[in-house]
Amino acid sequence: RPLAHRSFIVGSDIDHDHAGRSVCLVSAAARKYRCVTTVSCRLPASAPLDDMLEAFRRDGGLIVEGMFDRAAIDAMTAAADRRVPEFSPGSATQGMGAAGAAFVGANTVRFSSLPLLDDAYFDMLDDEVYAAIADAVLLPHCGSDWVNTGQIMYIGPGETAQVLHRDADN
């Protein structure tokens, strides 16, 4: 399954757990002062925001179950599945040549411009829980926030794991 990634200091990975429920991982790994290697706290999207923020700050990340509508996830997955044949595994280098190709992986396909795939992308960005978490984490440090990159990653069989890192190394 593809892993849809949105990154703007706080990253979100949309995936499906083993029961087929949608899961959104909000990671604090991009924060300069804290990185995580595992995230163990799982809360439903209906949990109080204060509980989510407490877990996020304590653990450096949070898994929010049921954040996105199943239809939106299915629409994005189908749209990505239609587009992935346009790209060759290992072709993304992140502008870093051979080092970037090694980091991205020889058996991984990734591409951006998610708003062009399906309007469901905008529905995900407009999710109230997602926005509330992002606002609580980001707005104390800036006047507003915006999405820099929306990216799909298809990680192929046998691909090595990436090292824990911050996007854009900022």
C-alpha cells in the first residue's frame, strides 16, 4: 500500500492498520529538539485534543485512529495507483544525486503534487482534528502554517529502512 506523506515540520503518514482502519501518524521527528524512534500512543480521532497534545509532547508522536474518512483514503489510493506507473523505482534523488538515490532507495517510487490526484486530498487537509493538532503545535511559533509538500511513497519489497531524519534538514 502507498504511504501518503504530508510534511511541514509535523509530518503525517496515512496507512492502514491490520484491521483495515485508517490511521494517521503525526510525528514530531522534524522538531529540532526531539526525535522519536517509535510511537506507542494510539488515540481515537474523537479523543480530547488536550489528551492528544499531552501524548504528542510526551512521546514525540501520536497515532490518531480513524482521523480520515475511508472514502477519502480509498480515493487517494486509487488515484495514486493510477499515477505510479509514470515513475521508475529509485528515480527520485531529492536533488542530491547518488547520495539522494541511496537515501530514497532503489526500490521506492515517490512523487508529489497530490492536489492534482484527487480532491480527497483537500478533504484530508481540511480535517478538523488534523488542523487542531497542527495549529496547537505550530502556531505558538509562527503566524500561520501551510503545506509545503504532499508526497506519495510506494516502498517496494526488500527496500532498506531510512535513517531517522528531518525533512529538509531544518
